Amino acid sequence: MSGMAFEHPLAKYIRPSAIVTANCPGCGNGILAQSILGAIQELGLSLDDFVFVSGIGCAAWIPSPHFFADVLHTTHGRPIAFGIGIKVALPHKRVMVISGDGDLTAIGGNHLIHAARRNIEMTVICVNNGIYGMTGGQLAPTTPLGLTTVTTPFGNVENPFDICELVKGAGASFVARWTTYHPRQILRTAKKAIQKKGFAFVEVLSQCPVEFGRKTGMGTAVQMLQWYKKSSVPLARAQGMSPEDLRDKIVVGEFVNVEKPELMETLAAMRAKAMSAT
Amino acid sequence: MRKEAVLSGRHFMMGNIACAEGALAAGCRFAAGYPITPATEVAERLAERLPVVGGTFLQMEDEIASIAAVIGASWGGLKAMTATSGPGISLMLENIGFALGTETPCVIVNVMRGGPTTGIPSVELQGDVVQPRRGSHGDYQIIALAPSSVQESFDYTVEAFNLAERFRTPVFVLSDAFLGHMREELVIPEEENISIVNRRVFPPEQTGETLPGFLDEDVAPMPVFGRGHKAHVTSSCHDAYGRRNVIDAGALDVFIKKLNDKIAKHRDEIVRVTTDAGGAEVVLVSYGSVFRCAQAAVEAGRAEGLPLGWVKLGTLWPFPDREIEAAARRANHLIVLENNLGQLFPYVQAAAAGRCSVSFLPPRVLGELHEIEDILKAVRGVRA
């Protein structure tokens, strides 16, 4: 095959000037990027149909700068709030937020629950690596109990979030969870999330071998993917299991997929009412 | 309630409402905010009026989200604003820095109240006048206007949008509790007589890869979202194409200086100072609601033969240093009147550069208006 040019089928979606990645070896970002772009391709959509928004942290660097589209790389924790303004200005575009668990659930947790409550049409992909990777392996609100991080040298004593339960409780139309061991499932779920008329939230557990695996002792990228494989329990099976059996398991699947009034539609109706009022 | 965007005609109106009407006249079609005294009437008016003209007001979960949504809407192509008071500005400052760094046009109204901290929401204080200049981290230039009447609350809000669009930058309107709640006559001109500036945008077919959309001292065209420009917009240090560079101090040097020079180079286009000080020995320097006291004191002082004049700073940032210097050359004394402990006073002193004496006079009680007699006493004092 030497001498033959081969172009990756998703290369057309990558910004020409962004050919070098800042991801560490073994990072889950690439698996997830491929699943997201694959979903967009299978839906027959163009990246010009989207505006991508991200916050601060490694996951935020998936669309910024790599996706050849309109991309807003925002301040830490705020991408959803920025995305709300974009969606109001461009209601016919699809706004997709891709950011990390620290960004979306710690510093940005308030925006996450309020966007879910508003049920604004937006796809939010939360890349959950269970750690602050970019700053060097500190505790996140998703770090499993007991794990050692650089800011919990004697082990984490705080309960981690169940992010999907949080977003479900806040009122999202669509909520799902997978891991980077499930790239095809992510792709299929992302297609549904993108098409959802409402707030669609997808949590993806993703390995960070350098800052999570190394510092918590959870191992290499391969070991972490094997952990995801071993620990993942599909929702249907989990429903028949006791809380005791589900401890330390990762329940995966689509938890919520409902139809309910969406903010752009209710805003448009309110505007029509305001205009016709005397 | 009339339904047109521009309510041309004579009104008897509150400053905060005039500010909201100025925004609508300037073409604002998105506002986001969070309730706070004494700024809430701006949001209430926009919530009532924006949907009628096809716009949107969103009450967000906090001020951080408010300014974020405003910036997002601006990248989506809408003119956008928020209105708050000191505590809200303190929360917004990081994202205001984002707007500066990404060159996002937007307007931020601060109806100043008595601080620090929660302070007194309904008492006016010119306590936040340096905050726009230095409040967000890093080194930058900002534009801030200070209306001194209900008419100027309207006019300066229109001007704030025009400057934001012209220079692709956040612009502050520094009102205060006194001005925001004061009612006066307001004349809104016919729509065709209101000068409106719209941002320069990317030509069709150009992408962020083919045309620089950032870091031009003469203001780059904006690659507004949703039009296929594939813009990469980051508040990280970036080059003229928006490409992130977080390893090179040389890139940071260019990033900071270009953003700075974009405002500094055009300061004459921005700065507005009015004076009535021909041949006056003592000149009162003031801005905002305090100007009303200065104006009244000059009138009263002249009636008793005092050689008095005034300088009104309509623009606080970029600081009108050249105009202050010119006033200092002509006068023997400048007296700076502010309703604070002297926030702009050192800037006036620096600009006057020893050309005349410069003194400072706060009101007797912070948060109250200057007594005319106190001002005249200070005038007699500097002449003695």
C-alpha cells in the first residue's frame, strides 16, 4: 500500500489548520470525536448545520479547534449558557456542547440543570474522565469514592455525582450514558440526541490514562477500557439488579427519551402572543 | 403600549426605561439578565418590549449565564445587552474579559449602587467607575460611557451599541441608582434621524481559514456564526485567524497589544467630553449624576461673580487624558467631584500633570448628592 494516499472518511470534518492534536497518548477524546462525527455523517448533516460550544478542559478541545465548523471555545463551566444565546440567535442551527465533567457539573453545574429545566434544543456531550486532567489529576465531582488524586492524597471522601440522574431530575428530554468502550452505541445515541427536539444529554465515560489511570492507580488506557467493559451494565439488565449488585457498576443506555415542550417553540409562541396583544 | 421599536416623540420617562428604549432603538434584539436593584427596570422593560419587536429577553440563572448568553447571541448575529448592578458586574467580569478577548460586540449597563459588597441597593454611588477598566484579569482597554440625564441614558445607550459594533468590543454604560430612577423629559428622535452602526461581517464564501477575523487594530470583520464561515473563536491566546497559541509569549504579546491598540488608536473617535469653561479660573470636573450638581454649582457661583466652569466626562474609558490636560492648561484649579472616595481623581491628577492644582470633593455623605454650598465653599477655598 506504500505510496497510496488514504484519506480518513471523517477527515473532511477536521479543520485544515488543526492537524496536530494536543491529546495525550491513549486519551478517549479520539474515540468520542469519531463517534460524534460519524453520527453527523450518517444523519447526512453538514457541519455548517451546527455551532459547537465548549468550555475549559481536555474534552473542550475536541471541537476546538478540530471541528471545521463554527466553534466557540468559552470560559470554564459556561458553554451551555453561551450556547443558549447562540440558539436563540440561530434557532435553525443545531447547538452542540462538548465538554468535560468538571466543566459541566462542577463549575458549570448550575447552567446544566437550568438548561435541562428549560428544555432548550441542544445536544450536550459530557466527557466524564472522573478527574481534572488538564490541570494534572485533581479530584472531580465524578471521582469514585476512595480513589487517590493529587488533591485527595488520602483518598476521596466525597460521593460522586450520578450525572444522568441529575440531568433527568432537572427535566431533560433525552438522557443517555455510554463509555468509550461503546463507540458504536455512542454513535447511535448521538444520532438520536442530535435529532431530539429538546435538551439532549449524553454522558460518556472516557479514559484518561495519564492523569486518572496513572495517579489513581486505575492503569493504562487498555486497562481502563477493560474496566469499562467489565463494569458496564445495560439499563435493561440493571433494572433487575439490587443496589448492592449495582455498586461500582456503570449503568449504560438511554435513560430518558420523551417529548415535551421545547424552549424555542414556547418562546416563538410567546412572541406571537406579545405581537398580537393590543 | 406602542409596538414599534423606536418610540419617537416626547416622553416623561425613568432613566432605566430610557436606557432600555435606547437599546431597542439601536437595534438590540437579545437581552439576558438577572433581577437586581436598582437595575431591574431595564430588564422588565426589555422583557415587555423585545418580544413585540421579534426579539428575546431571557431571565437567566445568574449574571454569569446572562453575559454568556449575551455573548453567544452576539456571535449568532444579534445586537445584545445585559443590565445589572455592582454585584452582578463582579460576577460577569470573567466573561466580559472573554468578550474583550474574542472581540464580541455587546453592551453592559451597570446601574451603580452603594457598595462594596451587598451595600445598599437603592442608594447611588459612583463606586464602580474603575471596575470596567481593571476589573477583569489581564491587561486590556475598555469603553465606558457615563450618562448624566434621562436623555443621555437613551442617547448613550444607542452610542454604546454603535461603539460596540464599530470596535467589536463590550461597552459599558455606567448609570447609577439616582439616574436610573429619576424621571425627566426624553425626546426620542424619528428612526431615520438616529445614527446606527452595524458590525462589519465576513464576506460570503470566506472561512476562518482564509480570512483573518481577529486582532486587527482597525477592527477585523466578524465571522458571525451560522453563515458557513467555520469560525474558530477562542478566548485563549490566538492569532489573527483565531488559531489558539498557548505556548508562545510572543503570540501573547501580539494578542494583548493588538486588542489594546484597537481601542487606544481610535480614542479620539470614542472620547466625548463637553466643557463650559471659557476663561474660568476654577473648573469642576465631573460625570454622571454628579455633573448635575456641578452644573448647578457653576450657575450659582457665576451668579455671584465666581470665575467658574465645568468639564463633563461623557466617556470615562478610554480616559479623556488629553481633554483634562487641555483644561488644566487653561485653568488655575480643577476640582474633581465624584460620589465616591476619589476613583477617577488620581487619573485626573495624572492627566493634569502639575499644570494646575487638582483637588477632590466628595459629597458630605457618600450616596447623597453634593450640596451646592459645599461645592462653592471648596471653590472659594482653592482661590484663597
